[in-house]
Amino acid sequence: MKLLALDTATEQLAVAVAHGEASWTLNAAGGALASATLVPDLLGLLAQAGLTVGELDAVAFGQGPGAFTGLRTAVSVAQGLAFGAGKPVLALDSLLIVAEDARAQGALDEAPEALLWVAMDARMDEVYAAAYRRQAGRWQAVVAPHLSDLPTLVARFGSAPLRLAGNAPAAFGERLPLPPGSRVWDTPQDRASAALRLAREAWADGQGQPPEAALPVYLRDKVALTTAEREALKAQAASAGGGAQP
């Protein structure tokens, strides 16, 4: 099995290569840097693994949801490499990468088949969220990835303690209250390895698609606020906090 996996849906760039049972991984700063560093980074990893793009079985990519520019970067690079080498692509749920990373940190050690929520800051006072369960060695989406405002997501969480992965609790603090007893895994440990594990499973399950099927998952049509909307959000934040902060 020879695979390349890449994900730039968050502020962290993740790239990994599998050659048989061996793997090479890179977790680095992403965001605006991803478009400039992704290709050199992945070519460097391939060189370490002794592989060329043409020797790969497939190219896996994080299809989102996530940052607009990051998704465009991942899709464009994955599709270009796959087209050029005549290889299939493997589309990975970027929120599931967060869940798999949390699993590696022990999120499901005490209850392997427990529900694991993922909540990532989507900016504009919204959250990308989903819930997954792992059974028979594979993940299942119990609540599909979606875009939610904070009150709706809190209501959906309910009152039972949660297992929750992602940066939304840290980003929103008390504005995203969690049920008592909830546990949170909000710091990525090794997204690259998580993406590669999902890529291995996808390849083993025959999920390869032609390069033209490499498409991002956008959950938001609107990617920017107007000036008036930004001012309104600032006013709401100041009111909730008891006044403007210096």
C-alpha cells in the first residue's frame, strides 16, 4: 500500500505517506502558508519514503468542512497530482480526522463504541460539528457534518456528558456551555497520522474515486461578513461581556 494523505482544512497542515507498514508524517503551520508549502512538503516526504507520485496507489485529501482557502488548496493539489499520475483519490472527512486524532489520544479508551462529537470553530460565530461512533473497526457518522450556530449546537448536545474533540470549546469558552462531566480533547496531537489511518481504511474499503471527483465540502455559501454585520457582532460581543474591551 502506497498512499499520500494531505489535509489543510484547519490552521495546521498535515501530510503523510504510507509505504507498506511504514509511514512518514508532517504536522506544520498551515492557514495562509499552506498554499506555498504543501507541495514542497509532500514531495519531501515522498522522497524520504523513496517514492514518486507515479508510484502511489492513491492520493487522499481532507475534503472539509473547513477553511475555504485551505479546502481549495487541498483539493487542487490532490486533484492535480492524481490527474498527472493517473491515480485515484480518496476523500476524507476533515472532521473525522479530528475524531481519529482524539481517539489516538485516548478519547475512546474507556468506551470504544461511545459517541464522539467534533466541534470546530467555523468563524462568524458558527461551528462545524458532527458526531461519530466507531464500530467493527470503522467510523460511522451518527450526526453528519453540518454548520451550526452556538444555541442550536448546545441544544443538540443535550444534558448528558459528552466526549468532544475540536477547538470550539476553547474558541467560544462559556458561550458554548457543555453538560457537566463532559470531557474535551481540544489540542491536535498528530493530525497527519490520523489522516493516514483513515486513508488506509478508505483504500482497503475500495473507496478510490477518479480525480475529477475530488471536490470540497462547503457547508457555508457565504465566506465573509459585511462591514455592518461585523459591527453588529462586535456590539453583541461587547454587550455580552458587559462593555467593550480595551
